[in-house]
Amino acid sequence: MTWKKHRGSRRHRCSAGPFGISDSLPFRICLGFGAWNLGFPAGSHSMPASSVDHLNSGRFPRRASPVLVERDHIGIFGKMNCGKSSLMNLLTQQATSIVDPMPGTTADTKIALQEIHGLGPVKLFDTAGLDEAGGLGQKKRAKVLADLKECDLVLLVIDPQTREFATESEILAQARELDKQILIIYNLFTPAGEQRIGHVEESLPLLRFHKKIKLAAIDPNCRPALLEFLLANFVSKNSKMELLPFVERDEFYVLNIPMDAETPPGRYLRPQAMAEEYITRHWAYPVSYRMDLSRARGGDAAERQRFEVFLDSLKRCPKAIITDSQAMDLMHLWTPDEVMLTTFSIMMINYISRGRLASFAEGLKALDHLQAGDKVLIAEACNHSRIAEDIGTVQIPSFLQRHWPGVVVEHNFGREFQENERLASYKLVIHCGGCMISAQKLLARIRDLDAVGVAYTNYGLFLAWTQGRAALRKVLRPFGLTIYD
């Protein structure tokens, strides 16, 4: 196989990649298959923010906005009948949430997507009252506290005419523990309510640390003041991540997409579509290739030759190949040494976790200590139809059970996640790419796992690890992460 020589085609450009991990910087990622020496600062489980900031320091040019819409999550919290749903409707200017005098009207959290001028795209959460009693109330409570973990801004709605404030005190304590931004909304049902604000603040001393506004949530005329209050006191902390920070203008990038029985007709999967759009937007050339996995794994020499003919038809060496993770057993062998390789799953987990790929790579060391009786949780954020050789329900569990007999494999499907007491029972969590959940939801999961000391990794990283050290090294290199003995 030959290619026309061009600048950079015969050498890797990723030894000191977009996160700036190199000998000249304060730390390096050192993933060994023996001692697993990881060069993080003491007590750290993720890449320092300064390393992520290196994306735009000059080594890689500043680029356009990411493909996914980054939304700030704003949650409305409080006790029953304090006016949370009225506040939601005030913000959206429509009857988004049902409002009724009956306590407990809001059951499941109501979600609304909106653009707020001056702030940008937001996701609004109208939550149930945290003080509802009984079994149903406990279920609502668990949902509300899970939503709290995902919110960037907590709007605590208080009816000043309330006589006790245990619910408000709990919300304040939980939000402060999670380091959430908090704003206080005094909802005045009657003018007399304003006279009770002093009593509220005596009962809740922590309120003195947070900005407050007085309004009547049912009055549309209060909306301008509310928006001005939000804009003046909320600081978005959404960090902008590059999907494929190694993409360079006028280079070819191959997307290996081995369509199988689970592939939906008429469209690409979200990560595939995102990668194609990103590469095109940055003046490079995405080229899709469909590998026949069954023929390739069957040792059909013609399938390997077809791939080589495809690469040769590009006339010059592609810069990188982004592959479906389940093809790693083939692609780490078929990809020429001079071509970078990674997977859609690794691309997505780095993007959705806002640059915490190193933490997911670190989690692989838990595999060195796995033994019979240990529990492994496979977490998949979407609810696709699972048939054939599904990665999460067939391929990964089969590998685990073959290599660690007696290991218990459990699954968590969809957007909800286990309570902390259940999470602590797992030795390892293997998470999908997270393409169908928000960054806030994934970061809430990471926070919970860190809190209970459970290691976590990712589908793509795990499937690369199963192919050996060289394969893992190769898929991490495009993101500037290095492993060595």
C-alpha cells in the first residue's frame, strides 16, 4: 500500500495532544498494565482544568462552537404549593406545567427547553415538592434529589407565609454540598407575605449567602424582573469541548461504520453524524467505510484486501480512523502505524464528560483486581432495541464471564441511575459513550461514583483494553493521553 507523501503523513502528531500532556508539563498520564502508575496530582481523579484549557492555547487553533447544544440546567425546587409550577410558566410564558391548589400536583419532573436572551439555551426543571409524605412522596423525593445533581442553577422558591422551613433547609444544604449556584425566589401569594420575609431569614441563616428576589409568580409583569435577576446573578460554567480536537484542515478522516442488525435505517447514529459534521465543518474530509465484520472475523482475505484498496484509493494517507468500538479487534491490526485510531465511544465519553477521558482510562486498572463474586455494572444511557451481538448485553458480558468466571454482571439502562447505596456494591462500572444524555447527567454519575469510590471506564476503552496495551495506547493517543510500561 502506498500513498503520496504529504506533510505530517508519516509521523504522529499526538504525542503532546490537545490536553497538553507531555514531558514539559507538570504531569503525564502513565497507564501501565502492571503497577498502573498514574501521574495525577495527589487526590485527583480527573484531568486538571488547566489541561483542558490547553485546547485553545495555540497548539490547536480555536474552533467554532461544538455540534451539540450546550444548555444550562435550571431547576426549580421547594415544598408543595409554594409556586414552583407557576414560576415555570412565568419563565416559559405558557401553561407548561399544571397549576392546581391540590398539594402534590406535580408528579414527574416537568422539563422545558428554552432560549433566554442573554443567557442562551437552557433546560428548565419543574420538580415535585420535596415534603410530600407516603410511599409516592418518597419516590418523588428520590427523583427530585437526582434532578438536583444535574442542575447548574437552583431556584429555591419560598412562600414566606409558610410556618416551617425544614424542606427549604434540606434543599439549601444539598445544593451547597454539591456546589450548585443558588438563587432565592420569594413567591408572594398576598402582599402580607412580604412582611414574613424577615422571619424566613431568621429561620434559614444560610439564605444570607444567596441573592434574592420578591415577586408574584402568577403575575406576567414580573417576568422582566425575574430574567434580569437571573442574568445578573447566574454565571454559566458550561465548558466548551472539542469533539475531535485532532482534526486538521484538508486531511482525510475515515469513519468505520460496520452496520449490523441494530443499525437503524435511513440515518447514521448520533456519534457518527456528529463526527461527520464536525470534520466537514473544520474544512477536512470525512470518508465513510462499511466493514463487513462477519467476513473479516471469519478470516476472509478478500475483506482485508477490500479495506486496503479503499485506503489506497484515497491517494494519500488519512490522518485518522474513527471506528465502531466493536471492530477494535480488527482495526487495531488493520490500521497502518502512521494513521491515528480511536472509537466513536471514546470520542463521545470524552466530549460528554467535558474532557475527563483520563478518569475513564484510569478505571481500567480495576480489571487487574477483578475476582469471582465481584459485581460489574454495565451502564447504557439509551433504550435502543437490543438484538444480535449487542455490545452491552452480549459482547462485554461474555468477555467478562470468560476471563473472570464468577463475576456478577448487572445492567442499568436508560437515563436514571442507581442510588448511592447500590453503587457502592460494584467493583467497576463500564459506561457507554453517553451520547443520549447531557453532560450534567453524566457528570452527576461521575460525582456519585467518585463519592463511593467505584472505578469506572467506558465501552470503547474496555474493548481496546481487551486487545492489549498497543491497542489501548493507539486509541488514547489522538486525545493526547500516553501509556507506557
